[in-house]
Amino acid sequence: MLLDHRTYTVRPGTIRKQMALYEKHGLTAHKRHFGEPLAWMVSETGDVNSYVHIWVYEDVADRARKREALFKDPEWLKYIEMNAEAGYLVKQESKLMSPAPFAPIKR
């Protein structure tokens, strides 16, 4: 199992707009190719202008296949364009992680 832990930071005051844009224009395409995320969370403390989502893959090859399909999806490409035009996003970080053997993730 491979987890993609993604942290996004947005300009102050824009997190609600960013989430609304994603929910309306990106989420359906994302889920069509990746399935349900393990988690989609908004920071309550620390950097309150950030959110995290975690996607689960079988392995690196599964992730590559799903990302390739996503980036051929016209709906996703339109969302990417709209997201860039909105200018809310400041930073994006992605960490590929595996669960420890003594703490498996049940899906």
C-alpha cells in the first residue's frame, strides 16, 4: 500500500473559496480516477491556511496509471486551469508514504 499525503497552502482568506472550487469542479474527476480519499482535512491549528488530502494506491505503478488517466480527463484539466486562474494556491507538498507493519490501514 502506498499513501500520497498532500498538503496544500492557500493565500490567507481563500481556503473556503479553494475548497468550493475543488468541490464543484475537481472532486468528481478526482474520485472518478482515484476512488475515495482516505482523508480530506482542513487545518484547525498551526497553518490554518492549509488542508491535507490522502489518497491510497496499491503501489507506485498504480499511482502512475491513475495520475496518467486523471491528466487526460478534460474535466480535471479544466479544473486545473480554473485553479491556476483563481490564484488561491501558494504551495503544494506531496509525500509518498507506506504504513508501518504494526499499524496497518484498513480499507
